[in-house]
Amino acid sequence: MSFDPQNDQYAAPEDIDGEAEEFDSAPKQTNAAAITGLVCGICSVVFVCIPLLGFLTSVVAIVSSGIGLSEANKGKAPQRGLAVAGLTVGICALVLIILVLTVVDLLNDLVPPGPV
């Protein structure tokens, strides 16, 4: 049994020219601001029951997602979708927190004060 390089199934893929392709092994660039925005946005939805913490994390999510979106639009960083998702989740969490605080305030006005 002899080795035939023409029929080697484990050989590197070849281009149209017959030359082996070179693969880029450099790590891909990430958009840290977009990832931070998405993580903080998800945390802010979890922290809706704790209004101060939820408010702070949603503001961080909106700001960092805005920075990540700006970097992605300028072409400095990839992952524009993560930035848009973080911005969306952060805004939705902020609206939800404001809604919860409004409902709690209205319910406090409806309940008569107890005996003093």
C-alpha cells in the first residue's frame, strides 16, 4: 500500500489554481460594548422587581449598546446585531420598570392608610 497525495482525503483544500488555501488563524475581533449592553439588558429585565438596580443596569445597557452600535456602524467592530438587541432589551426593561413603579404608586394611592 503506497501513499498517493492526489487521493489523500485529509489534505488541505485547494483553490481553483490548484494551490492549497491558507486559513486565517487570527482571533476574530469582538464588540465588547455590544456584549456588555446585551448582558446588562438581560440583567435589567431580571432586576425589574428591584427598581434601583434594574434602572441602573438598563441605563448601562442603553449607553453601552449605543457605543457598540456606533462602533459597528463605523466599521471598527462587528456584531451590530448584539448592539441592537442590547439596546432593544435595555429600552424595554426601562419602560417596564417605569410601568411597574407607576402601577405601584397608583395602588398606594388607592389603598386607604391603616390605623395610626
